[in-house]
Amino acid sequence: MSQKYFILIFVLAFAYSGESRRQPFACDPANAGTRNLRFCKTSLPIHVRVQDLIGRLTLQEKIRLLVNNAAPVERLGVSGYEWWSEALHGVSNTGYGVKFGGAFPGATSFPQVITTAASFNASLWEEIGRVVSEEGRAMYNGGAAGLTFWSPNVNILRDPRWGRGQETPGEDPHLVAQYAVSYVKGLQGGGGSGNTRLKVAACCKHYTAYDLDDWNGYDRFHFNAKVSMQDLEDTYNVPFKACVVEGNVASVMCSYNQINGKPSCADPTLLRDTIRSQWHLNGYIVSDCDSVGVLFEKQHYTRYPEDAAAATIKAGLDLDCGPFLAIHTDEAVRTGKVSELEINNALANTITVQMRLGMFDGPNGPYANLGPKDVCSPAHQQLALQAAREGIVLLKNIGRALPLSTQRHRTVAVIGPNSDATLTMIGNYAGVPCGYISPLQGISRYARTVHQQGCMGVACPGNQKFGLAEMAARHADATVLVMGLDQSIEAEAKDRVSLLLPGHQQDLISRVAMASKGPVVLVLMSGGPIDVTFTKNDPRVSAILWVGYPGQAGGAAIADVLFGAANPGGKLPMTWYPQDYVAKVSMANMDMRANPTKGYPGRTYRFYKGPTVFPFGAGFSYTRFSQHLVSAPITVSVPTLHSHLVSNNTTTLMKTKATLRTIHTNCESLDIDMHIDVKNIGDMDGTHTVLIFSTPPDPTETKQLVAFEKVHVVAGAKQRVKINMNACKHLSVADEYGVRRIYMGEHKIHVGDDLKHSITFQPSFEEIKV
């Protein structure tokens, strides 16, 4: 943060400290007409207060509370409220609820989610959530934000062309689920089940099987995702279930698309039966913005608008981001298509969340002291830098070309369309950052720089500036090419058609690499994968770093890694496919598993076994690590009843690879602990990610990530890592009906690529309560 910006924040904070910027949302103690109403009494249980408030509302007042810009109920002292605020990787002004300016000119902008996911550091994700919620609360207190943040995006990055893949934690269900749980807990303050108070209310979106925006004639407003029950259970719904069951998230957002012919926001099986009844959501379900209007006007799901209103409310929708329910619900009630009781139930879910947030408790509360001083603080900005460092992935390093030396590489040519990037670094769904440090600025802290863009933007339509770039590389001690994508290439409503670098970027890289006097380092900014096979195989390109969209401090983090002040430890959270993969795979095909008879190669590292540019989990360090398995069980007895298996003979069961439904055993008794020693056998301190994969006995199933742990190890030392898994949660598989089963027999456990272990599951016949 610059000195001028720090002074500005200090002055604004000093001015702000003299008075409160927000009047109480409700239950103002200065309002004699409402302060003694029953719903304002904090000594009463929240559900009692909620029902009291609902009982005082007229039907018209209720209907105006079903939409994101909820109207005030002035006679009861309840203010209007804008539900739509965003905080994907920092407080964002994408939604109507956040306004920057005045005492809050900006907020800490962390790396885009796909970048932070590459750290594989769950404690970092939770800490980022905690900081974002602190800044969000501070801005709410100042009247500049809401308390309901519709983040995180926990969709699976199924297809590498998806423009919103950058918003997600990657392609693996377990990784995405763990990110979701960690970030939600950080945002909400670690709130558990029941009516636990919330710091802010998070929202896991977009439920479900949503990962196509606009591709080859398909768009998200009309797309019908045809998804098998198996894929729904073991891929698409995994993060959402974790959000609700483990993260206790306060909200889930349903998506625009249809799933197997039904709009997500009007499907009672998906909403009421699954989210509410099976997973026990303690919160509200909200539509993606204008989804209710979309299912009527674009998908023509119902004949009349009031039918659409009734269908969504009956399915379990509680809040409409958009005006549709405010306009058409009255007619739906008048014609008997939805009842006032059903509206009451929807309002109970939204108002309960508001009360858990303390919005009906008057001006005081545990977070009332937060203000401008708590936004863009030095500690928060340092965390943004740390997150950017941890998310950088080293994909190539010939002859230890990196790190660069300040003694040997005194002059560095910094070239490329993203070489002096600022806005590009924060990706989409970002707000106004506290400040920027571009790659050029970061590198300039370590060496004298010679700067040439080489291209006119990432589209790189011509080669007119190539000569100047070559000249710079020819006279420099080292060359850093900062290339890749930006929001003009991949974004919401903009899916890619190619995995290759845009325009003439490839030519620029090759020509500069040929001209360069010193080592050439390629730095790639992008959300999705890029086919850079040509640089992977080019010995003149010494090193490759993928930095995602690294946030406000991205340039400093890149420079720190380039010069060895930080040791890269990131791992790719997605597969990098060759271009010919997307040439033969329709983005509209939602199947995860390969189908060789149809020439369908499958998706993600779990089911695609063809060539890759870089695989899931790829990433080097400046040091080296060894792993040693200290302890792990060899056999696990799975308690069950005779009738729940295909045979009572254990030997037969093992040969036929019998399975047991997870609901037919005692899952709490099936925890599995592993201990692994990680030794740093290099000469530099660094971090290592222990990745645990499992392959079940069924040959039709493939290995998948079941656990991971990040560990920091100083040079020459070792650390013991404990991995805890549960057989039902981590080692079960979904059958074709979407039923979770545990295979009896030998499960192969892979610790990264170098260690293998087997755990045999065998049935233990006993009478158990299930």
C-alpha cells in the first residue's frame, strides 16, 4: 500500500470514528414504537422472534420481501435491504449491495480463487475468508455493504474452456469441497448448526451442474444439462453437500440451467428434498439473478408467470434475485397456486439468517467496532501477498534456471501484454483493490528493467512490436515474458473456443526466446488451462510459472518467486489439456466418465487418461522433498449385516468385489489415520503438499484425490504429517443410481506418485444400528 493511500485511509478512519454511518436495520432503541415488539427481544429464541415478525406482516409486505431488493416495512421499523453482495476473493461491488467510495475507497483484493486453490492450503483459505468477512462487516457498519455475500462459487471446472473456471477451486470434487468448507467457515465465523450467530452469511453457488456460459450456440439461460445420477452424486453435488453439511453455509444459490429437463430453481428434488431435507440446510435458497424470469421467459417452463412463481416457491426457493416474485406471487396466491403458508416458510428462512446476523438486535453487537481502519490494513494486504506467493505454480525449471540472481541478473527484460498488468491480476468478481503492484513494478525492486509489451493487449493481433521486444531480450541478463489471458478472453458469459494463446503470442515467445542472451522465463496469467506444449518442449524457454490471476499484490509475489525470496509450492488444481482435446469434445456433454465406444475421452484427471500438457497436481519447488509412509492400516473391518451384502461368504465377497451401501454401516467407526514423514532433502526452505489418492477394487473406477495436507519444512529437516480419512466419505464410490457404496477388497492408496499402499476392506458381520 502506497504512503498516500495509507494517509487517506487514516484520515477517513479518523473522520468516520466520530459517528456511526449506519442506522440500525431494525429494532432501533430510539424508536419507542417498535423497540418493545416481541421480535426485537434478544432474550427470546430466534425462531420465536421470526414467527412473531412474520405474523405481523401483511401479504403484500411478505411478497415484497421475497426479492433481493427487499422493501422496508416502515410501520414495524424494518429497513429495506439489498441481499446481493459479493465476496468471491475480497469484497466486490459486482452486486448492488456494495458501494466503494468515501470512507471505503477499496478493499483487499486477494488472488482469484483458482490461484488460491493451487496452494492446497485449507488454513489459508479459511484465513482469507475471515479477513474478507472482517472487511465486509466493517463496510456494512459504514453503510457500504450488506451482510449476505453470495460467495463462494463451488462449481466443478469440468471443461477447460469455461470462462468462469477462474472463479472455482478447480476440477477435483474433494479439493473444491474442502475449499468451500474452509472459506465458508472463515466468512461466517466458524458458525455451527442451529441458530449460531453469523459474522456474515456465505452462499455456495451455482447449484448444480452449471459450467457452461456461452459456447457454440449453447448458453446458460437455455442449456439443459443432461447429467447421470452417478455424476451428480460423485462430482457435481459433492462441494454443495460439503458446504451445507460440513460448512453449515447460510445459503445455496440455484443456477440458470436445467438439469435433466427441469430448471434448477424449480426442481423440488434438488431444492426441497436434497438441500433442505437430506442435507438439512439451516438457511435460505436464492435464485441466480433473474433465474425465475429466465425459466418462464426463455425456457418456457410454465404457461403463465404465476405458475413459475408458484413452482419455484413450492420447490423450495426462498428468495428471488430479481423482480419476478414481487410481481407475480400475488396472482399465484389469488389463484390458489401457492399458499400464504408456503410464503411464510420462505420468509422464515431468510429472516432467520438476518436475525443470526444480528440485524434485529439494534446498533450493538460483537462486530460493531469494525470500521475503515479494518479495511486494507497492512496485515490484510500482507495476507494477499502471501496468498499470491502460495498459489504460484512452477511448471518447468531447466537446470535450475530459477531463482534468478540479483548478482548475475542485474538487467531483466520484462516483456508481454501482461507485463505491467494491474486490473487483469484481480480477475472477475473483484472490487476496488487497496492498490496494485504489477509484475514490472515487482521485478523492478530486484533488478534494472527494460520494458516492452510486444503485443497490443492479450489479443496480440500483430507483430509490429516484436522487434523492440527482441532487442530488449538480446541486451538483458534475463528475460521474463508475462503472457496469457484476461477477461476479454475468458469471463462470465464468455467461454473460450481454443486453449491456445491468443493471436500472435506464441510467435512473440518463440522469437524472444531465440533472441534472448540470458535465461527466458515464461509467466502465464490465466484462469483456465493453456496449451503451451511448444514452450514446454522448447529448451530456450528455461522456466514456466503459472500465476493465475494473482490479485492486487500479484506483481510483488511473481518477483519474489522469480528471485527466490519465496519458494513456489503451488500445484495445478486442474488438468492442462492439449488443443486437440477440445477439438473433439463438445462442451455440452456433461458426462464425466470416458466412453471409448463413442470416442469420448472423459473429463478431468479422474476419467481422462490421454496426453496432457501438464497434469492435475503438477508443480515443482526450488528444493526437493522425500516422503516416507510411517503408519497406515492394512485391513479395515466394515461392520454390516448379512442381508446387506450379495453373499454371506467372506471369500466369495472378496472375489466378487461386493459393495456395501454407506447407509448400511456405522460410518463413524471407519476413520482411517495415516502418518507420513516429509523430508526436505534440498538446500532451501519450502512447502510441500501431500496428495493422497485412492483407487477402489472395481477396474471401472479410477484414482481420485481423497486427502491432502500442506506442510512447511526447512532445509534438511522433516515433518510428520497426519492424514485422517473416513471410508464412507472419502473411499466410497457412487453407483449408476447415485448410491454411495464401499467396495470390499483391496483399495490402492497413492501418496503422490512415489508411495503406494493397500488397505483391504473386509465385512464384519454383526448386528448394528443403522
